[in-house]
Amino acid sequence: MSEMTILTVEEATSLSLDVLRHNGYSLAHAEAITRSVVAAQRDECHSHGLYRLIGCVETARNAGVDTQALPVLHDQSPGVVRVDAQRGCSLLAFETGLPTLIEKARRHGLAAMAINRCFHFSALWPEVEAISSQGLVGIAMTPTHPFVAPAGGTRPLLGTNPLAFSWPRPQGMPYTFDFATSEVARGEIELHRRAGKSIPAHWAMDGEGNPTTDPAAALTGAMRTFGGHKGSALSTMIGLLAGPLIGDVLGHETAPANAEGTGKPFHGELVIALSPQAFLGSEAEHHLRHAETLFDEILDQGARLPSQRRFEARERTRRDGMRLPKGLVDELKELMR
Amino acid sequence: MSEMTILTVEEATSLSLDVLRHNGYSLAHAEAITRSVVAAQRDECHSHGLYRLIGCVETARNAGVDTQALPVLHDQSPGVVRVDAQRGCSLLAFETGLPTLIEKARRHGLAAMAINRCFHFSALWPEVEAISSQGLVGIAMTPTHPFVAPAGGTRPLLGTNPLAFSWPRPQGMPYTFDFATSEVARGEIELHRRAGKSIPAHWAMDGEGNPTTDPAAALTGAMRTFGGHKGSALSTMIGLLAGPLIGDVLGHETAPANAEGTGKPFHGELVIALSPQAFLGSEAEHHLRHAETLFDEILDQGARLPSQRRFEARERTRRDGMRLPKGLVDELKELMR
């Protein structure tokens, strides 16, 4: 067990801002990135937490991302706002477009935000929860990275294409999910390789398209979507909506742009907001309360709601602070030398 | 092998209209239902084809559905049209709202149609294809019937909650899928029971929530969603969007309303249309052409597109007419006595 250290949310925020500022990120980008990684760390989503700052710095240092980019907002149509991230990080583009998205959804019933040409590394649930926290329903999707074969295929083509959804609840936490449409996270296969363990045969295929239990062969082969041909269809839908529909690239075009693999994949993200008030007028409150019976019935069966563990972690952090490997904190401090 | 008979599309249309009119459906309802079942039969989707007329007649005879209902259109907000089916069949409500949905999507970028209080028996792909045939992207979902347990649960709660999607292609057929979020169709389990065959253990659970290979136990127990907790999350999203968001019932409330099981479940349907032209302006054509590279890559791997078999059947029907069991045609003719 590695040595752990405790940070308060304020200390983690301050560390993140310092690391990003020291490595050239503008204050606006540093703040947007910090909000996302600190939220993930607070919820004990380590893989999207402070650890991601290492990748952000690496990307800044090899000039794969524009650390100063100013997102440009286009009011495309009554229901659509487009934000050109200008090869900067997606998170500032999202924050730039969010007020317009919310306003459009409230006025029209539903609205879409297309984020284009962004460097994207973050979880989607903080974004859909930014929408549900304002009483709207949020949906988000993005098309990277092309590690996944379509059902019946043999080669990487589709992204791991995550889908996130958040439903506002009258009391307490929203109903939120955020999942990759690959059978498992790529990191899971990498962990098995490091540990010298075999993987279940339905996770991936080798370079010839045959099922494999060898994680190394899987990593040079192709991952499968979850749920067979249905998951593959869903993943294809996400690739189309968060790609050509918003004038951006397809999943298999999001691979690093240069031969050294250092250039970042710039691509798009689609965010949709729906307003129960605009759909239902004065009946909205009644129907949002009624939706609670579904959650009650799920819990009553002994099943869990998707983000329950994360919300419990959030409570724990509020009480006890964040537990981080001391090695990670040291590594982040190294990045300021 | 049962004796087969060949009908032209015109003969099938005429038979369907006669059966429905004889059993009390208004001309408008009879025509809307006929368009749907004939389209399904043409594509050799037998389970949503002319066979469904038997259920339509049964429902009309036991007064579960209003065969004369006139759908009422509410222009709810700039992006939302609501159609109250008034306890009539969903299909006429869909056709009533479609022009408004398309017009709103073209103007705003995206729009939603909420169909409320409808009797629903049809496949969703004819509806999303009605949208993609006009150059827009179509998405549809509906929350029946409550046969499915949430992941980690033990009892029926979620509907089989189908999701359909259709993407317009510059040439030829659209990219369309339409799948239930249950692991398999309920009919598949029923077929196994009739054939005295066992079912795979991951399809369903018995009344105690244990995995079962006995189809009879599965039918009185609960089906599973496809894709484990991810499929369950997706199904829950569909239940919320095509339920409380549109002011209609949840999946578990769509069970037959009376003790005899004859009263029909009236519920809602959500249809969303997105306009590439409104998202992209003059760039739309370029990006729709670019999307073709994804389909080319899928086919190039030897994988199939979701509706390929159906489109091949459509060609076959165009050439050779519809092959139907003679017994079914006789049964339909009986319904006119």
C-alpha cells in the first residue's frame, strides 16, 4: 500500500492551479481544468482526478494544445450554440457555452451545444451535472479514442464513445450516469497487462480479430463495445452525432495527428439540455416528483443508482478531505520545477 | 413448413384497411396503422407486420383503445410539439405531429415531439425513417412494457424501452437501428417455452431473482437489460425521457389497467429530430458525405450495418411481393366476419 496524504478541497484546488499556471495555461483554462479534476478527485474518481494534470502538462509542453486559446461562441440557430475551442481544452469551451445552452433550452424546450476542435480528457458527468443542477436534463457525448471494433468487425474504428446523462431530482443528488460504450475501460486492460493477468475473452480481440485473453494482444488489437450489436449501434450513433452532425471528425480520425504520437487528437463534443419546465409548464414539478417513484422502486429492489458510490465519496471528502497517494502529490509538485 | 401465400403491397394494404375499418377504426387511424404494418411486412419484420392487426382488432373489440380518437396537437414551445393521442393509437398522433416537428427542427436545429396517452404496438424505425427521409436525424423511444429488472434488481420495473435512430445518407438507405434495451425480445423467450427449449442464463431471472434457464420461470420472473449496468442505465434514461419529461407514465405504470388484463397500457413516446442544415449551414452536405467514410469502414471490416437485412428484404418484396403464411391471411379475413 503506497503512502497516502490528505488534502483539503482548497489545497487540491490551489495545487492544481499552480501546476497548470506554471506550465503555461491561461488563468481561465487553469480554472476550468481545475474545477473538473478537483470535482472528480472529490468524488474519488481517481482516473479523472488530479492524476490527469500530468497529461495536461505533458500536452502543454509538447505544444499539442493551445494553453491560451480563447473559445469562440457562435449563436448558430435558435436551438444550437457552437463553441470553437480553437485547439484549446474542451472545459473552458464548455463553460463558455453553458449559459447560452441553458438559456436556449429554457426558451425552446431543448437545445444543443456543439464544441469543436477541442483537446478532451475529462469525464462528462461534471458537465451533465452542471446542467441538472440548474433543473434541466443534461446529455453529453464525445467520439474518442478509436480503440473499438464495430460488432462483427475486426479492427479499431469506433471511439470508446462515452454517453453521460443527468436528471434533476427535487431533493438531493441528481440521477447521473457516464459510461464508455466499450465493454471495459482501456485502462482496465492495461492494469491486467501490468499484473500479468489474463482478460475475459469478450473484452477484446487480437490483431487478427480473434477473441483473446492476452491483454497485450488486446491492446494492439481492438476492444469490443459493451452489449454486442446494440452497444455497437449506440456507439456508432454517438460517433455520428458528436462528429459529422456538429461538423467535426469521426472517432477513427481522433488518433494523435503526428507520427510521434505527441500531437493531440482535436475533436468535438455534443451536449444537449432539455427543460422539463418548457416541456410541461406548471406540471413540471408534479412530474419530476413522480419520477422519484422510479428511483424508489430501483432502490427498493436492492439495486443501486449509477452514481451512488460517487455521491457517498463526495460526502466522505467533505468530512475527511481527499486521500491521495503521496507519490502523486510529489510528482505534481515536481511539475512546478 | 406452413403454406405460404403471396400478396402485393397493394393487396396487403387493402386487406389491412378492410380489417381495421370493419372493426371500427376511423379511416385516418386505419390508414396510419396500415402504413406501419405494411412497411414492417414489406421489410419482412413479421412481428411488427400484418400479424399485429390481430392485436389491433382485439384491442378495438374490448374497447381498450379509442378507434375514433382525434389526436390534439399542442404547440408547447418553440422546440416542442405535444400530441395528445386521446387514448387512440400512437401512429395517427405521430403523423399528426410530424410536419410540426420537422418544421421546428429545421428552424431551431433540433426539436422534440411528445406523444401522450397513446396505445402503442408498432416498431419505431418507420418513424425515425420518416424523419431521415426528409434529411434530418431521427431518434425515438417509448417506455413499455414493464418486464425488465434494473441491473442489481430482482423484479420487473423497466420497460423493454426501445431506442431507434435514423441518420440520413446522401445516397440510398439511411443508417437506422431500432432495438429493445432488454437482453432479448420477450417473444424470443415465449418461442423457447413453446419449443420446450431452455434459455441462456443471462436472459432473465425467476420470481426469486435468481438466474434461470427455464423460459416459463423467466416469463413469470423478470427479464434483464442488455449490456448489464450500462444497458440498465440507458433503459432508465429512456423511461425518464419518454415518461416524466413528457408528462406521461413510467414503464412500470404501463401494465394493463384492469384486472382482466384486457385494458390497454396508455403511455407516451418521445421523438427527437435534428437538422444537419441548421447545425452546419452550407457545410452540412460536406459533413454528411464525410459520415459515409464511417459506414464504408464498417462494411470494409466485413461487419454489417444494422438495417441491412431489412433493406434487402425491402428489395425482395419490391420484386417478388410479400410472402405470408396462408393461415395468417385466413385469420385476418376471419376478422371481417
